[in-house]
Amino acid sequence: MIEQLLRTPFTDLVGVRHPVVQTGMGWVSGPRLVTGTASAGGLGILASATMTFEELERAIVEVKGRTDQPFGVNLRADAADAPARCELLIEYGVKVASFALAPKPELIARLKDHGVVVMPSIGAAKHAVKVASWGADVVMVQGGEGGGHTGPVPTTLLLPSVLDALAGAGSDIPVVAAGGFFDGRGLAAALSYGAAGIGMGTRFLLTRDSAVPDAVKQLYLDRGLTDTVVTAKVDGMPHRMLRTELVEELEDSSALRRLGPTARRTLEFKRTSGMSWPALLKDGRAMRKAQGRTLGQMALAANTPMMLKAGLVDGDTGAGVLASGQVVGIIDDLPSCEELLDRVVTRAAEELRRAASYTLGPS
């Protein structure tokens, strides 16, 4: 295990050795992967959206029992029990609260009052400025190369636009770049742009510390750079995943043909989550208000967790989907989290030193 080679505003803020975040991937980012990342010096983030309240509490206790290093929890800001889950983070002294959607200013204030670092994920410069004005401590920006729910703008354009917008608004909060990162060259590039760290999802999924079935990992490793697709047929929102026979069928199917399977997965999600029908409806209304989803998109929303579970947990690629970033086509091994982080930060430091050695011409 290497010592700190790269100190940034993000490492100072969060208290980790390396400016690398393992993102909160549903069904993937559990205690085992988060512990591996945290112990290796990065910021591991538990994915709580696919956990019941009780499962989240047990996961937090498990990680704290395995490591004394900082870690985070990813939360759905529009979930009905988001305030209660935030209180859980406060109670157990979790270092970072990560959000896929921006939490309300009062929730940000509550977390910050108790020393929890607030890190929303955003997909546009104006959203970064907004959450910074609300008191967010750091923002994560994910470009279109990233897996799961994603936007159309690549990281190389989104990142500088966010950095410029924050600077123009007088904000100096750290920015973590995600989408398309897998090695030290990417970390060096992100730091050169002005980011304070990077987030990686698919790269951490493909480690020995990931609990994803080995056969599914091999399926990822066998894919090329053009073997992902962005589809809205799973839950009504753009979602990058591996191109499989099931995904191709979904792409070609009509809404009517998807109605029966959607209803079955909604019932399965209700049983798995332990949520009541009133709670599901309340979550749906919140989702519609926060994300502007149509009624049809809300009806599809329960597809995501259950289809991801079928693929990533049960290993049933015929009934499940596999979220993936485009970097899947350039990854060819399964290191431990420690091996991965050691080589990422070592390579990044080498690249930054090499760049610094270039001779500059007259100014």
C-alpha cells in the first residue's frame, strides 16, 4: 500500500489518501467493495437506493467494523425517508453523503451541522452553481461516457464547463470528475483540467473486491468499446448499459409488450424493498416533482433496481440488465482495490511529473 502521492482539496476535505471515489452503484457498492476501497485509501460509497433502511444501517455498521477509514453513503434525495437516512449517517458518523439528485438546502444544512460532507452529483454547469449556493461541499460531475443514468455531454466538455461556471460564481468547492475514468492517465488529465479527484464505477465493479458474480465480470471483460448502449426503455430515463440480447429486445419492443413484465417487477420491488403501496406512490410523486418524469416513466421506474439485481446479483443476464460505462471496452483484468488504487495514483503522479518536465516557450 503506497502513501499519499497526490494531495488535493478533495483529499483534505474528506480525509482520504487518494483523490479517487468508488461511486455508489446499486447492488454493487456494498460493504465488501466499500471496505476494500476505503482501506486502500480511496473514498468508498455505499449504494443505499437498493437497500431498505434496516439493510443500510447493517451495512454502515459492517463497514465501520471493518475499517476506520472515511467512507460515504449514496442517497436518493427524493426518497420519502431521505431525512431519516440522513439522520442515520449523522448517528454513525459517516463522513460523506452523496446524492444522485440535489438535496434541499435544509437537508444540506442539517448534514453539514454534524460534520457530514455533502456531495451531490450533477450533469450541468447551472446545477453545480445551484448546489454550491445551497451549501454543498463538493460536486461530482458525470459525463456521458459513464454507466447507469447518464447525460449526453462527454466529460471532457462537461468538466471544464462546470469548473468555469463555479469560478464565475465565486465558488471554489472541489469538483470530482466521473465518466470515462479507469487509470492514472485519466486522473492526471482530470487534475490538469482543474478537478480535485475522479470517480470510477465500472473500474471498481471489475475488481476482486466486487461481489458481482465472476461469470458476469467475465462477460464485462469480453466486451469492446462499442458494446454499450444508452436506452430509455428500462425506466424511461437515459441509461448506459451493456448491449445484450435482452437490451436489444427492449429497444425493439413496444410499451404495451413491456407492460406485463413492468408490473411484475414493480410487485417484486415492493416485496424486496418492504415499502407499502402508499410509500411507493409517495416516492413516485416525489420523483415526478423532482425529476419531471411522466406517468409512464414513473411506471417504468421500478424496472431499474430489479433488472439490475437480476444481472448483477443473481447473474441472470437473460432477465437482467448490466449497467456499464464505455470504459468496459478497455479493461482487461480484475485487481484488488488496493492494487487498482496503487497503480492509478502512481501512474497519475508519473504523468504529472512528465508533463511538468516539458520545456515551455517564451511567455
